[in-house]
Amino acid sequence: MSSVIAAPLKPKALARGSQLSVFAPASPADKLKLGAGMAELKRLGFEAKSYQVLVSEEYFAGTTVERREGFLRAITADGVEGLVAVRGGYGSNYLLEEDLATTLQHPKVVIGFSDITSLQVYLWQRCGWVTIHGPMVAAGLDAGPDVRGGYDEESFLAAVSKTDSGWAIPMEGEAIRAGEAEGTLLGGCMTLVETTLGTPWELDTRGAILVLEDRGMKPWQVDRALMHLKQAGKLDGIRGIVLGEFPECEPPVARSPTVRDVCTRILGPLGVPIVFGAPVGHTPRAMLTIPLGVRARLIAMGEGVLDILEPAVVA
């Protein structure tokens, strides 16, 4: 399936009183963080519940059957207008089978990042759904709005509720290759984008403004992942790149290449606009929310600006 889908399917916008389902397709969360995130959703005016018993099973939030059925119950339940992941970790890939798409008839808001990228790529490639790369219950929402470790409330609410027009998101990063370009916003956590390679739902990046972010990697590991994407053709035909901050990715040896150095060396020759260091996904700052599957314009000047050219949701 091409990344430029003829008519992407957009979910219904969220409003005060909208019912959200908290779901855990990957790893379990700390109970205190879970409680704080649920309280934040309530503060925003949403009603949140769970169709899944949140337990620990090894490093998963339940068995594969429990996690898959929890997701399916929520995504098909009448009255539920959106799903917010508890956290990432690992395990969303266990939900992905070819028959999953046959049960997903009507798009709903699906919010998450990190390991949830696997599910979001699947929903785009197999179903054409627009999804939301943003804070999760125990990873961003729990810390609150507009604080370190929390989330940017303005971009979050715009992504899930704005239906009349697009909006602009200051990237708060650094343009490492200047320019301006339009394309379809796609991507997410770099490791999870990479692991779609060779699957039936491998991400088609042609015509995309590609979002890549991650954490806890050595610069040479980022180098390897980018080279893999390049050699697999995933950097061919992209229009622009938004890179995260890559926290906990410091060089192991003083004066050796940084992640910024690696990105500049490998991605710079592509000749497309690039912004590095935006607080998207894994970030110590207030996390920006980015809709995936919509048209956008990347302006790589100064700290960078991402103009979202169309609503991510419908009335």
C-alpha cells in the first residue's frame, strides 16, 4: 500500500465528555503513573475506562490473547471514541496479524508512541487510518501539561479535536538542513519503523515527511538503523525529516560522533529539509503531539515549524 493513500480514514474528533478506552498492547505500567494519567484525562474533560484487565505477564501487560482482545473490545465498542495507550515497552507486534484489519471497520482516535508505533504503522498500511503520535497515560499524561516529562497540551488538543483547519507546531529543534517541503507525516519510534521491514505492513515512506525518534541508543546504533533504512530504500522519495532529541544516546567515548553528527552525515546528502532535536516521542521536555497520515509542511529554518495542513479528525 502506498504511503500516499487516496482517502485516508480520519476518526471522529474528541470533545469534552468523549469516552476513551485505556489499552495496554505492550508492557505494564506503574500504578501511580497510571492513576495520575487517568486523572489528567479527566481534567481534560474525557471519560476514561479500560476494557482490559491491566496485569503483568513477564514483561507484557497480559498474555497475547488478553492484550489483543482488550484492544479489539475497545476499538469496536459502541460509544468509545478514542484509545489511549498505557505505555510502550514491548509487545504491540504480537497483536499484528493479517486478519486484524478485517475487524477494523470504523476509525477511532488511537494515541501513543514508542512501541505503539508498530500498531500505528499497521493501521496506516493495512487500514489507511490517521493516528496520533503523542503522550500515553503513564508516559506523558501522568506528569501533566507543559512541564518536563509531560506533554504539550496545545498540540495534543489540536490533534484530537480540531476539525476546521490545520495548525502550526513550533518544532523547538534545530534545522540541520534548511529548506521547506510538503508531504504526508509518517513514522514514529525509529526502532519500530525499522522492524516493519520485511513484514506485509512494511511502512511505505515515499512522499513522506518522516518522523524518527528513539532513546537509549549509542550513536553507532542510530547509524546502523539509519543505514538499514537507507539501504532498504526507505529514504528514497521522502520530502523531509523530523528527528527527535534521542535522549540517553550520548557517545560512549569523549569526542566521538554524536547522534546529531550521525544524522547529519547520513541524512544530509538526501537534500531534503531536516529538523533535529524536536521534543517528539521520547523526550525529557513537554512532548509535542504529531498526527500521522495527514499532509504537512516542514519549514526547516531556525528551530523549525511543522504546519499541519489538514485536520486529523472529523466532526
